[in-house]
Amino acid sequence: MPLNITITDYGVGNLYSIRRSLEKCGANVRIAEDMSEIEEAECIVFPGVGAFDATMEKILPYREKILEKLESGTPALGICIGMQILFNGSEEGTVPGIGLFDGNVVKLSSVVTPHMGWNTVESDDQLLSGIEDRHFYFVHSYRGSPSEPDIAIGTTEYDGERFPSFFRRFNTYGTQFHPEKSSLSGRKVLDNFIRFAEEQL
């Protein structure tokens, strides 16, 4: 049976591209506008595009329950801002994040921001297995800064700064890049994530 993925709709971005990409990888996808629906999700995707506080606004009342679900091993993927909200907080906002990743989100030290366009990710994680072209699409001005180094499983260099761009804790992955906007390489990341999530269930 296809993997059932719930995409969280915080009302801050277009979900069409990530939904279409996951469906093309064979997943059964539903959009949750009510964050309480996440409690019953088989697998969760926190999509990217948006500001930290605006993204957390709908999630905040369910923050503790979502954290418990992720800590229990429910497979999940956070993309861009969807990855950043997994941290304790952000310099971009004032409200707390979900807190699965210990650390904070900080502004890129680069002179030119946002970091926008194609860049490489260095990682030997299974989600990049079978991908020869490690170029992925980025668009961001902030990045995750974990307190626990082992959470960071991949890095990217931009304008003289090497920063962590790929994360994992328990069965939750986080990507600063957008796999749904990264052509065939990004599609393979999503396909690998679906296979990974199926193995956890």
C-alpha cells in the first residue's frame, strides 16, 4: 500500500509542487489545514517557504503533541522553513520552534543574501543514495545552527561560509534545500525518503 503522507498547511506557501512531487514518487498525500490532524499522521512533511513566526502560528497550540510524535519515531521531513521550525527558535522571530533539533536558526553571515539558486550538498546519508548530481535548489537568508553536531548530516558552502544544510534526529529529516524544486536529484531524495519512511512503519 502507498505511504500516507500528511503535508502541514500553515497558510504561508504554495503546496502544489511538493504535493505533486510526492505523488509522482507513489505516495498518497493529503493536506492538513487543521494542525490537530497531524496527531494521526503516518508520515509528516513540513513544507518550505515563509517566515518563522508566521509558520509557527498555527502549529504553536499543538507544539508539544507534535514534538512527542516526532520523538516517538514518526517519519517526517522538514523543508527550508519547515526544517527551521524544528529548532528551538530563530533570530528571524520571537516565538519558540518545535524543539526537536537542539539549537537555533541564525542569519547567514554572507554579504549577499538570500542565498538563492543551485548549490551542492556534501553528505553520505542514505537519502542521497544513488544521486550523482548533488546540486539542489536553495532560497534562504537563515540557516540551522545545531547545538549537537551529530544532528547535522550534510553541509553546503556559500560565499565563503560552510553551513549545515541537511539534518536528522530520530526519524525526522530536515533539508535547507528544496527537493521539490531540484529536478531529478530532488525527486530521488523524496523517493529515498518515502522508502525510508516505509521501513519505519
